[in-house]
Amino acid sequence: MGLVDFWMFAGALAVAYLVPGPDMVLILQTSLLKGRTQALAVAAGLAIARATHVLLAAAGLAALLRTMPAAFDVVRVVGAAYLMWLGVGILRSSSPSSGLSGPEARDEGRSWLRAALRGLLTNLLNPKALLFCSVLLPQFVRPENGSVSGQFAMLGTILVAIGLLFDIAYAGAGATLDRWTGRRPLAQGLQRWAFATLLVGFGLRLALSQRPL
């Protein structure tokens, strides 16, 4: 990959990661309510999901979702239901600091894995994330530059790495905001409602979205 292509690819990814979405909301919400360590666990789950999307895009599954409406709709509905379930879980929590799940606070040893699983499922069940990879990556693959699979692997590594850097930054931003809202119960309640509403909204938008042509 040439230097110009690299910066164009990195710039496209930066724009995508700066646009508010369920991944960003989940990272910020987790950092605020559970701490930076839990947010970094979510970031790890998101990174695994993105790497999986790269592999699936390379294998042609994204094309299958575009050509088979039923397959796209199944993933879309399941992903939408999961996002709304996360949002409702936040609203049902007994206090702003209780997080997404009561047993999680009592089982510290497994909470990191649960946080990572939330990140994994949030991104993996979003068919638009897979389609994004299938549309963006091929534009920067140059058959004349050698192995196509090798180029896909390099581009996928860059995609996952840049996404992880943004997620780490969001985790830090959430932790900083938590220090400001820590002694303000009203602010904690408002942020809980805001994050829950955003997740439910993203779920509804995904549920109502149309299959890309």
C-alpha cells in the first residue's frame, strides 16, 4: 500500500469511528458506570468483532447478506433486539453505578469477560459493520501489488488497530467524565437515561433499516 492510499484509508476509518454509534455509546457508558478497565474489555470485544468482520468480508459473506434478504434481516433483527435489550437494562438498573447487570457487580472475576462479550456482540450483530468492511477494504486492494489475501490482512489489521485506538480514547474520556459526575446524582441519572435512549434508538434504527443494494 502506498503512502497516499494509507492516509486515505486511515482518514476514512477515522471519520467512521468519529461518527456516534452503538460501539462508541457502549464504551462511554461502560467507562462511566464500571470504570476504564471494564471499558477496555469492551474495546477488546469490539476489536475481535471487527477482525471477524474483516475475515467474513474476505470470505464473501457480506455479498451473501446483500443478495439474500432473509439472511440480512435475521442478523438485523437480532442485532436490533440486542441493542434495545442493553438500553432497557440500563434503564432498569437500580442506580447509575449498578451497571448493566446486577450479578456482574458481585462476580468481579467474570465481569471482564462479560464486558468483552457485550462489545463483541454489539458489533458482530450489526450487519452494517460487515457491509462497511466489504465496501471499504476492496477499494484499497491492488491485485498488481501482490497477494490479495495478504493485502486484506494488512488492511484489516489497520482497521482493527485504528478502531482500538479510538476506543481506548473513548474509554479515557468516559473515565474523565465520571470523575466530574461522580458526586452529582442528577448528572448520573441523566447520563444513564441518555445512554439508554441512544442504545434503544440505535436498535430501532437498525430494525427499520433497509437492506443495502
